[in-house]
Amino acid sequence: MAPRPGLAATVSMQVTDDDTACAYHSGDVEVLATPRVVALAEEASIKAIEGSLEKGTTTVGYRVQFDHLAPIVPGATVQAEATLEAVEGKRLTFRVSVTDTHGGLVAAGRITRVSVERKRFMEKAKGA
């Protein structure tokens, strides 16, 4: 079964001190770091297509278009949802959103991933 629009998944996490902008060196405030928000959204996108890729194939990040809209402090829980919006050849584009436990929008955007043959990709990465 190939990836098809409409596949979706949700992941959640409780924010810890290790997830803050201070810990990620992406700012000097103790709130959820933008890179960590992006990573959570990517996790949801990967989970959405789990089991739909051919054997030996994976996806890698290609483009992130993201708005981080609200600060979240450690102890809070956030949830990322990704829905596969379009499949264009090897490019998979996901609509992503991150919300807090009250349904407030924390971040939203699109993530594009590219399907690659894992072995060949790693050989190229290693310079082989």
C-alpha cells in the first residue's frame, strides 16, 4: 500500500525542562523550543505513513513551513497532528498542527518529506 492523502496520526508529549528554548540553545526563555515543536510535528508525519512505504524505503525531511504561535511552559502537554495532504511523486506534504490540552493552537504549518531508498541514501550520505 502506497502513501495516500488522508493518512493521519497524532502524537503527544509532556514538556520538560529538556524541551525548552534554553536547553535547545534557540533562545533564553524557559518555554517549549521551536525546534522541539517541529520535531514533534515530524514525528506525527512519520507515524501517519507508518506501514505504507515499500520495504527498504524511508522518508527524509525536505521542507518545513511553520508558524510557532504560542508559548508553552514545562509541565504542560501538547499534541501534534499530521495529515498527509498531497503525494507528488516522491514528495509527501503534510498539514500539521500542534495544540495544547485546552485545544489552543500552539503551532501550524506544512512539512514536506521525500521518499528515498534507505540503503542508497545512507551510501550517498557516507560519500560512497
